[in-house]
Amino acid sequence: MQKNGNLSLGFSPCPNDTFIFYGLVHKLVDCHGLSFSQPLLEDVEQLNNWAVAGVLDVTKLSFHALAHVLDEYCLLATGSALGRGCGPLLVVKDPEMVDITRLRRIAIPGKLTTAALLLQMYLPHPCELVEMRFDRIMAAVKKGEVEAGVIIHESRFTYQQEGLFCLQDLGAWWEETTGMPIPLGGIAAKRSFGPKTLKKIEQVIGLSVEHSFRYPERCLDYIQSYSQELDKEVVESHIKLYVNDFSRNLGTEGRAAVQMFIEKGREKGALPQGRQDIFISAG
């Protein structure tokens, strides 16, 4: 989808992504001779589906989705969301009435989300997974449309205000099971650009991350203009939880966590086997 020499770009309107891409979008960092089209801001599952279709040159996507598109995309080392204590939550309306072995109908924020794959890894039995936008899940649980729901993004900070209860922190379960940080989502770019250009894209995103860390107050208006949650403290808590040193660069631990997540998904039979490297190949 490259047009007029510009790279097409997509990321979510969530605070962690708008924080990461603020410097790039506003041309406040050195783009190393690259130019980007006006970004498309969409829900992560829409971005996942676009990645499957090969729509964008550079895109945010879930690590679950990444495993399905490795023939066309590779993961960049900058811009990712990994960490500890930041995973999806499995929430219910009344924890006293729930036995996890009896759950049959659970809302998920998209079949290609990391949240959906984590849930499948965690559950002791198959369930009906009901896809809906992440911002509808809490209401669906409250109304009894589903027995439980997996929440992500800002919902992590507001579910208690909605009268819901956390049945399982899926990120904490992953960390306890593997000892690794939970890999949620990252930035992928088309392999066809070749290692030299891919490295430049990676560096530009890294510079954008550093710019926002250096001048966080300058990003706030832009972030809040897209956020589902306008409360400044919630927005800042969201950023602190999901943007960290792994966003600067995955490093050895981050790479290992992504690799393990995809391998475990393959062992579960939920992800395709692949021969392509996850990361930028040497060249």
C-alpha cells in the first residue's frame, strides 16, 4: 500500500500507541530519509485483520496475529508492548457464582488478539468465544450476555468501577507459568522492504519512543484526543503500564518472550507452524 514513496502506517488509538508514535506522526524526529502517510488509527483487531490481508506497510498488531503473517511481515525491535503485571483480565459479574470449569460463553476482543490466545492457553476446556469490540465487553458481562469477558486496554483500570470482578489475571498466569514478561503486541513491517530499510523503520520508531519519554507532557493532548478514557490519571497509568524499556527495544528477554509465546501457541495447535524468522533477517 506504499503510495508516492510514503509508507502506510497503522496503530491503535490507545494511549500507549499514540504515545509511541507521537514524535513520528508530528515529524519531530529524524526519519532517516523515510516518509510516512497519514496514519490510520483503528482497533487492534481491525489492524490484525488488515495484517492478514497485507494492507499496511508498517502496523501495530497482536503477537497472536503476528504468528499468522510471518511470511509477509517481520517484527521490529522497537515500539512493542510487553511487561509484567499488564496482561488481559478475565472478569465476571459475580465471582461467587463462577466455577471456571463451568464457563461456556466468554467475550474476547477479537479472535486474533493476544488476549484470545492467552485465554485458550489458560482454559481447561473449550468454550464458545464471542468476538466483540474491547469497549463493549464489560457491558456485555454486566448484562449477562456472556458469562465472562477478557478485557484489555483502559478497561483494566475501570472494571471495578463497573462492578466487575477479576476471576483471573491472564498475564500473571503467564508470568507464573513461564517466568517471562507477557508479550501483548508489537510493530511489524513488510519483509519486502529488505533489511536496510526495515532497520531504518525500526530506528525511527525507536526515536519516536524516546521523544515521548523525554517530553511526555507534550503528547497529552494528542493522546487524549483518541483515548476511550479521558481521565488524565487513567491515561498516564495506561502509558506507564504498557510503555517501558521493552518499547525502546525488545532486547534479549523481550525477544525470548515473543518466541516462547508463539511456540506455545503452536504447541496448543492455535498457531500455524512457520519457517520464517520472527525478527529482521540479517542482510
